[in-house]
Amino acid sequence: MPELNPTDVLLTMRKAASAAGQLTRESTPEQRLNIGNHDDMVTMIDLDADKLINEIIKHDFPDINIISEEEAKFDPEYKPSELHNYTGFLIDPIDGSVNFSRMISNQCANFAVSIAYCENGVPIVGVVYKPIEDEMFHAIRNHGAFLNDTPIKVSEVDSLEQSAIEVGSFWVRHEMELFNRWFNNSATDVKQILIRGSAAAALADIARGRIEAMLHSRLNAWDYAAGWVIIEEAGGIVMDGDTSPLTLGSSFIYATNKNLNEQIAQIIRV
């Protein structure tokens, strides 16, 4: 597989994310209807955005692997456990499809386009694009994190009681014991708990310093690979939900602004 220039990769990824974002902004209510099932939300725009991103990336990098949500989840050969040494692109055309499907106007909905380029199981380039806000979060490993073209850093908050923490709805339902231990304990009081329905958008917000942490389960690599490198380049930490190092095979993850990492890890380890 040819060695890629990360700067060239980023340019293509930003172009693809922007094009997919335009599709979402111009979508009609009919195009945002769920054509999947209750447990697997998907709209025509999810499929169209997935196809468009694939076409743009394949045009510039025809020999590089691509795994996208809308193709992989229907592929019986896809195995998340085999991504530990994966090299190629990971695509989530719309992370937060439920929010997108309920978008009343092009001014209010929490979702994001997420694209990562990985080498040997580690994300090297990441883009998370919020179309409604026109916010393009991006990073190249060892070159910093940016919102549009402005450098960003995680927040400096160092106490749980002053922190805003996002949790995934699946995390609440499937990790109830841990959720109760967290939020029915005065020692772990937090300022704000958010459930907004997009892991990729939450990771971007941690990198920007808007929130301090996220806990989310039942994820796939395309949900968090881009945010992983963006947060680390912004000075934060992303870990597997059991507090071990994150891999592309992880499904339960947490991310923090770094100052809160040990506090959160201690709670999870109990």
C-alpha cells in the first residue's frame, strides 16, 4: 500500500466532509425519513453522503482501503476485532442520524460527518464536520488540532463538580450499574450531564473545550477514530471503557480533557 502525505489526505477528507455536509443542509423532510429499522436508523441522505464521500476519496486515493458505516454494517465479513492493524479510511457519513432525521430546519440539529485515515490501527488524520454550524474540526497527528483554521485545546477544568459530561443513550441503558455509581453518588457530582446523540460531535466539543468528558458504549471505529486523533492533538485523552489503551476494536470508550482523566478512570475501575 502506498505511503500517503497526511496534508494531501486532509485536503481530500475536508473536501469530502464539506460535500456530504452540503447534502445534509439541502435535504428535504422526505429524504430524512428513516428507511432502516428501529435499531438501525438510516435515511436516504446517509446512503447518498456515504456514496459521495467514497467517490471523492477513491478519486484521489484509488488504492487505499475504505470502511464506511453504511457498507460495513451490511457486510457479514466485517469484524471490528480485526481492525487493530487497519490502514485506510473510516467513514461515518452522518453520526447522529436520529437527530438529523428530526431536523426541523437547517439551523438546529446535533450531528456530524466523521472521516479518519488510519495507519496500523492508529488514526493519523481526522475530520469531524458539523454541517449546521459549519464547523470543520481537523487534525494531523503531531501537528495540532483545529476548528476551521484556528488552533484548539481542551478545557482546563479539573474538578468533576465544574464539568460538563456527555453520555450516550446506549451507555445509560447498557451500563446502568456504572451509571448509577456515577450519578447517584455525591462524590461524583458533575455540573451538567448531556445526552445529545452524536459521539463524533461530542468528541469534537471536548477538543474545543466546550465539554470536559464523554462516556459512550456500542460504538464502532468510524464513530470515534476521527475524534480520537483530534482530541489527542488538542491535549485530551481517549481510552477504552475499561481504562486500557483505546484500539479501533473498542466499543465502549471514554474521552476527557486530561485533567479529569484519573478521576474518571478511578470511578470506572471500582
